[in-house]
Amino acid sequence: MRKLNQIYGLLLFLNLSVFLHTIVFAQQTVSYSYKYYNTSHGLPSPEIICLAKDSKGFLWMGTASGLSRYDGYGFQNYAYTKNNELIGYVNVIKQGADNRLWVGTGAGLFCCENNEIIKISTATSLPQGVNDILVENGNIWLATENGPVNLNVKDVDFTGKKKIALAGYLLKQWYEGNAIIESRSTSLISKSPDGAIYIAQYNSLFRFFESKLDLIHSIADHHNKINSLFPVSKSKIYFDAASTEINKFENGLVTAYSFKDFYKPGAGAHLPGTWYVGTRGAFYFHPGTGTASALIKFSDKYVVYPTAVMADNDFLWVASHDGLIKLKPSIFTAYAFDKVQYSNDYYSITELRNGKILLGANRGQVFEKKEERFSLAKDKLVADAEIKAIYEDERGWLWAASGYQGLVLLRNGKRERFTIENGLHDNSLYHFLKTSKGKLYISGDQGMSEIMVNNNKTISFKKFLYEPNTTRYAKFFTAIEGPGEKIWLGGEEGIVYLQHDSLRKFTFNGKQLYINFLIKDKEDNVWIATSGEGILQCMFNKKNELEIIKQYTENDGLNSLHYLTLLADTENNIWAGSSKGISVIVRQGRFKNRVLNFDESDGFLKAGYSYIRLQQLSNGSIWAVTVFGFTSFRPGQLLPSTVSPVVYITGVRLIENNQVISPKTFMQYPSHNTFIYADNSFNFSFTAIDYANQENIRYYYKLEGLDTNWTNSGGLRSIGFENLSPGQYTFRVKALNSKSIWSKTDAVYTFTITPPFWKAWWFLLLLLITIAVLAFLLIKRRIRLIKNAEKEKTALQKLKAAGYREKLEIEQIINHFATSMNSVNSIDDILWDVAKSCISKLNFEDCVIYLKDEERDVFIQKAAWGPKTTQQNKIINPIEIPAGKGIVGWVAASGRAEIIPDTSADERYIIDDIKRLSEIAVPITNNGKVLGVIDSEHSEKNFYTERHLQVLVTIASLCAGKIDVIKAEQQTREKEMEVLRLNKDFATSQLTALRMQMNPHFIFNALNSVQHYILQGNVVEANKYLSKFSKLQREILHCSSLQFITLEKEIEILSTYLQLEQFRFGESFTWRVNMTAEIEPEEIKIPPMMLQPFVENAIWHGLMPLYKERDLSIYFDLYTDDILLATIRDNGIGRLAAAKLKQTKGAGNPQYESKGMSMVQQRLKLLQQQYDKPFDAAISDITDVDGLVQGTQVTLKIFIGNKKS
């Protein structure tokens, strides 16, 4: 029924409504900005029927698909209760005194508590719909499909387990004998201040007062539906009907008011009132006067069938069949425009002295404001460029700066254009500056120009260039005049100033900024709009240089760090334009020192433009021109909302296991939570409600216990903290809206992370007590131990003293033995000395030392001292003991020392001379081999101690080492003597044998020569030869017994031999012997007969086969100071020819054999081995340049180091 009525009302509304996008108020037109929300924003259905706000400020909507809650950022939708019951079509939402929301739907009665939906009513066969709710003093009145219901809150089970049948609570007067009621359905219910309950059906109005129900009015026109009730008293009520609009029932009479009768714009606007949706729009109605002071008529703003309107501080919410609309009043004025271009970009605005307002646009166009419209005034001042600035000078001339086509002057109805060809510094121009001295400047790319007009009104320019340094064009967008008539420019290259006709760089502490605009206010503050650094407030210091006083950033309330333009208004407030909107730093009035921001949500132009300029006109209005359009406003009418944002913590989650911490109630967390030390990472979610300024809320948080300063999170509504240490923490979050209003209170969540048990106070206390007890026990034990230790220390010191004495005695004894051993050099002496010392130093009765006979494998007594010794170094009746026999033999076999305390109890004991009762035997070992045994016997039992054993073991070790050294020295000496003797005998015998071999060989060759003479019959020559030969033989026999002879003697023997050979060859053979002057032949000694074999070989094998003059030369030289170099050369047939000849004649022919060469080579080798000095010979062929053999050369190196001996 309710649905059909609404559809019918929609058709009627569309037929009657004339939509206008204005609100008429105090005879002025006030604009509204519209913000739309629909299913694309998260709503479950576009059809919204009712609106309500809960106690926390959240907006609730009743839709065709259930409930929806809006927090300023998104919608949370509820189609079912917590018990999975369908909510359905929502007709009404009301909040009770207990802050509980009551919801009436087509499915019955519901309530919302702690963000959970609970169904109150139960399903019956009757219609379940609840169309309206009235909550008062613990009672709930319902307008249901079955009639009015009066329900006591105490009867309601808010768990949802025990549900109520609404039919059981119907007003009994409604159905008891009331024949006038044609339909049971009720749509509206309301109460007057004096307690009268008014109930509306579609066309009927009832009053219930003092338990009496009366039908007070019935509308004959069934299409004229009652839409709203405004009770005044038990006798007076206003109601709105679809056709007749406002009607008044008073004292039984109904009066219908015409539109002009009840709509009184602005009248009584301060009086209590309520907003409702009528046929003409949304009215603000005052039941006290029966008039409406305000009306919003919806036009082309896509508001389809509005169903409800709700005031929320300074703006309105409107529910419709096409979603939710937020209406904010705006003072930003839009203007009608005579379109002459498709673009909507504007760059400058100025007011002329005659009051005209000119607007600079693209394509060289200038528009003029005429009443509330703008029309084209100047077309094509330049062909294509933008008009970036317009200036009217004192002559009434109009100057226009273009973006890239130079400067335009309008005077006397003519247009003149100037470019760089006319002397301008550049064709891209942005800003005019008129100085205090009347000079006019124009700034732009790469600097600025002064515009000069001479007396005959001729235009000229003085340019001031600034070459690009860090940018491409070096654009300068703005300029101001500073102290001393200094011009300051701001732009891409930062700040520069004009001094001595030159533009010079200026930086703040060396930092270059990107400057978009410069202005100077009434107090000589310089304000700078930057890209990335916010807004800078500066002053000129005593040096006339700029100093930063304050930097305004987002932390101060700015909506951006990038601002494009600035304006100081007549009240010295600083207005700044960014691509998001405009901001004002308030310097005067009730908002002083606050930063206010205005954007699209406040009715300003759409955000995202790249260019904006602000200009205040003489009437006080401020104009903003952008490439997205333009608008104007009056600063005094900007009355921003003073409502503070309300901030809530919406979620607490453990990061490690993603566990959500449940709040105590909806968004109300317990005052304190405790977590174990392992749960130390948290994520906090939060939100703030400020529907009027929701878009630009910024959040600040800190975690007390970790942070001391607030952190700006911007628009981020979630923050995490990980690995927190044990301790107490308080998370705080606050919000700042775009009008610089802080949330009044912080949202707070306090929690504690308990330390692990080993860090807990009780554990530390218990540990401290335990440590104290243990320390006490340890101290007592320590005292006892110290006392015992002192006693033991005293006893130990006594023992140590005795031990030290004993150790000293042992060391003295051992040192005595070691010193004594070192003084003797034979094994027998050592053994006798040890035996004697054992008696004298160890107080033994006897001491016998055995040595092993390796050949017989027995141990023989070698030294003894005591009864067995009658005279020094002689043993009486020495005995021999095999290994393994007796105690000595056993020790010798095992290699282990042994003390026999009682020999009578040991079967191994062998009596030597007399029986003794105790014995000690220690092996003398070397490299694991037993060399002998030190043995001692005593007449007393248990005489020998470990001290004796220690001393004897050490003595045995010393003996073994000393015996080993003596044996090694003896062996070494014997081997050395033997080697020397053998080497000498061997070398001498070899050399003698060689000489004995050489002599017969030479004799054999000589006798052959004598035989040769005799056979030839030359007796005289044979006698001469024999004479020479006998002389030579005597020399050879004499020298053969000598190891060395002088070089002089060697040359003499060699000369005799060569003379003998010359007898054989006659005059065909020549020879010579020469030497260097340094050689002293009588001083140099060499082995005898060293050269003769080589000379003989040269004659017999090299020269004899030669059939031409034979020549032989011998030359002596010093190779080094101790080496003689002897060279033998012949002009014979050479070695290869001699070898062939030898093969031809037969190798076995003794006539051609020569053993001398092999003998001498062997002799040289022996000499080299014997003396370890150079003795060698080298034989080579002598060749000519063609490589033909010309003879043989023998080179001998002979050691002569003994030449002076």
C-alpha cells in the first residue's frame, strides 16, 4: 500500500513541480553545491525513503533493500539482521532517548544497537508493515498497516529471542466499535507538545487524546494524500497534502493555505522549524507561525522524487528515488555567458576605472561583464595566445600581455602589438608591475622589460635578461617592488632581483625554490607561493634581503604544498589558489590565524586546473579565473562551519594472527585491554565524521609509550605498529578539517602488553628473593670453606715446604749426576760415576749397573759400588743375568722400573753376594730399547720410596742419553777416519796406476819411433833420439812420484817430448809454446803429465796423416786467478777424418790405439773428485768461414789454487 501511494505521489510531483536550482532567502539568490551518492558509491539500492543520524553522528538511510550507514567515506549495508532475518523495505528510522535506533519496515519493527540489527516483532498472518514511529518517555507509538500501536519499551527483548506480536498492542479504541474506519492502515503518527497523538491515514486525520480517538478531518479528494504532520496543540495541527499543500486544522475547522499565503521567504527564519518535502520542493516550515521561511526548488540536478530532507548543521541531506544528495550552501557565484568559443579557459581579470570588468581568455579574446552576463568585448587582440594580464595605465591606455605573442596596447581605438623585434626581452609575458615611482614593468620568460613612453607618446623598452640556468625558458610569473625601489621577480629559476640594470640570483640559505607568485601585504610582509614548499611568509631585513618568518604547510591547514597564485584582500587576509581550490590565511576577524580551505564541495570550481589567478574588485568581491572557468565571491559571506569533526577508532586488530579486537559497544572500546607479550603488533583503523568538510579531513596520531609527537597521516585512516616492547600504551588519534577545526576530543585506546613471566614483577621479586637466599647460603658456605681452606692451606703449606725441600734435594741430586756425567767421556766412566754417586747422594748400601751384551743377549755387571767393590773400577765376581730372569732380568725384559719392598716375598729375587730385604731396579732405555739396568739392594724392608724411583728414573734417562751421545761420537770419529784413509789410499792408488799406465804407453810409442829410425838405417838420429828419450824418461820417472810439479817443469818435459817427435817428422813439423805475461811458470803447480797425452794425440791422429806442413801450438793463459787455461791447437785432419781413418786401418790395430786420452780423462775426473775443484778438458774442431775443418783444438782448465804453496 505504502509503495503504491509513493508511486502515485511521484507522478503527481512530476506534474506539479517546476524545478529551479535556487533557494530564495531574504530576497537574495543563494547557490547550493550538490553531491550525489548512488549505487556506484556503494548504496544497496537507489531508492532511499528515510534518513536519520545516530548519537555518534553517523548517517542512516532506509532503502528499498534494507538499511545503510554512511561514515563519510563509504556505506555499510544491512539487508539482514544478525539472526539472518530479512529487513526489507525501510519506511522510517527514529532515534529514542536511549540512543537506540528504531526501524520500521514492511517486515515489521526492528532496532539497531551496537551496530547490530535486531528484529523486535514476530511474523503473523496480518500485514507486518510499520510506516511511522514516535518514541516518547519509554513508550513507542507505531503507525502500522493494522493501525496505531502503543508499545512499552520494557516489553521489548533486545536480544531478539523473544519477539512481540504487534497486533497485541494495537490501540483498542482503533478497532472497538469504530465503524468510521474504512481501512486499518496508518501512515503517519505525531504528538503535540500538550500530549495529543495525531494519526494519519491516506486521506484521514485522527486525534487521540485522553484515551479518546476522534476522526478530526477527512479529505474528499482521494488523490490528495496527507504527507506530513506538524502538531501544535490538542486543538491545532498543520498538515501537508499532495494537492492542497499546507492545511490548518484548528478548533474543528480546516483551512487550506495557498502557496503565497504560507510561503514567506525569510520571515521567522530564526524560529523553530522543520524541513519537509512538499510538492514544490523542500520547505523549512515553522509550525508556530504556519509559514515556511525557505524553499529549495530542485531543477536539473537529477533529483528524482525526493522523499525526505534532513538538516545537518550547515547543510542538508536529501533522500530520493535516485540516491542520496548532500546540499551545501555556496556563496560562489556562477555567471551566464555568451558562448563565442568552445574552450572554457580564462587567464586574467581586471576592473577599469570606469567600473567595467574585463576577462582575458584564450585566442586573444577579452570579455566584458554586463549585469550578470559576460559578452565578447575584444576579439583577436592576438591571433592565438592567451591574455595572461590586463592593465589600465594612468592615461587610460589598456595593455594586454599574451602568453607567447608579445604585448598589445589599445589606445585611441587602435591596437598596437610589440614583440622582441620592437625591443621586448621576450614574447611570453605574464605580469604587470607599476612601481612607486610610476615605472611600468612587464615580466615573462627570461626576465622583464621596462615599458617607457616619451613625450611624443612613442613606446620603447628597456630589457633585463636572465639566461636560463636550471630550466628551459626561465619563466618569471610575478614581480614586486622591495625597499630601495629594488624589483624582485619570482619564477622557475627561483627569485631574482634587479640591481644596477642586472638581474641577480637570490636564494634562501642556498636553496632554490620554484616560485609561482609573489605579493606584498599592507604590513609589508612578502608572501610567496611555491611548488612543493607551501606558502612562505617573509620580511625584508635591515640589509633589504628577504627572510622567512613562517612556512605554511599542510600541518598548518593548507590543502596542498603547491600553490599557483596569491592575493592580499582589503582586510589583509591572504588568499591562495591551488589546483584543488582556494585557501585563506585569516589575518583579521573571528577566524584570525586559521587556515580555511574551499573546494568543489563548497561550490567552488571543479578541481584539477593548472592555472588560476585571483583578483579583488572595488566592491570587495574576489574573482577566481582558471582554465576550467571562473567564479566570484564576497569574503565576508564565507561563514565556514564551526562544527568539529568527531573522530572514532573503528577497528583494532592483531597483525600477527589477524585477530580483531571486539569493542565493548559500537565504536566504544574498553578503557583498557591487556595482551600477552607475544601479541605485540597492532593495526588501528579510525575515521572522523564531518559531513560538511569530509573530503579534506587530515588525521594525526601518536602512540603514547612509543611516540611523543603527533604524526600527520594525511587522509590515511589506518596505521600499524609492530614488535612493541612490553609496557602500557595509549593510542590517540585526532582530526583536522579543511576549515582548520580540530576534533574536540581524541579517540583513545589504552592497552598493556604484559612482559613474559621472566620479566614480570612477581617473577623478578621471586628471583630477587631466591638470589638473596642463595647468596646468603653461598656466603655462609664460603665462610665455612674459607675457614677449612685456611686450615688446609696451613697443612698444605707445611706439605709444600716439605715437598719443596724434597724437590730441591732431588734437583740438587739430579744436577749433581748431570754435571758429573758431562765431565766424563767414556761409557765405563759414566757407569762407575753413577754407581758411586748413588751411594753418596742417595744413601744406598750398594749400586750395580748392568749393560746389555748384544751378541749374547745377557746383561753384564759393568759398574758397582758397595760390598762388591774392593778397589776402584773393579767388580768382584761379576755376574751375568739373562733377560727375564730375576728382578733385574724382568725389568730388562719389560722395560718398566720396579720397587721390591720385600725380596723375601718375591720369587724372582736372585742373591748376588748376600741376601738383602728390599730392591729397586730401573731400566736404562733409549728409543724403546733397553740398554741396561740400574739396580740397588738394601738390608731394610721398604727402604726404597717413590722419591728414590723418581731420581733413578731421571738418572737412567741421563745415562741413556749420555751413552747414546758417546756411542754416536765414537762411531762418527771412526767413520771419518776410515773414510779419509780410504779416500786417500784410493785416490793415490788410482793416480799412481794412471801414471804407471801412462809411462809404459809413452815408452811404447817412443820405442816405436826408435824402431822407425833403426829400420830406416838412421843410426845417428836414433842415438840422438835415444839420448833425448833417456832424458825424458828420467824426468818422467822423477815426476811420477810427485802429486804436483811446476808449470815450468811441465813445459820442459813437454818440450823434450816435442823435440823427440820432431826427430820423426823432420822439418815438416813445427811447434811452439807461449804464455801470457801474467803467468809465473816457476810458481804455478799442476799435476804432472797433464798436457802430454793431448799433445801426443794431436800429433799421432791429427798431424801424422797430413801430407803438408804440420803445425802445433800450446798457449797458456789465466782463466781466473786460480784456474789455468791451456790451449793446444793443430792444423791436422780433424776429429771426424781421424775417426774414419782409424776405422779404415782397423780399430784393433795396436799401432793406432791410444789409451792416453781415456786415461787422462779418467785422471781429470779423479782429480776433480779428490779436490772438488775444476779439472776438465774440451776438444773441438777448427773450421774456416766455409765450415771446412782446419784442425783440432783442446782446451784444458786446471785448478792452480795451490800455486803459491
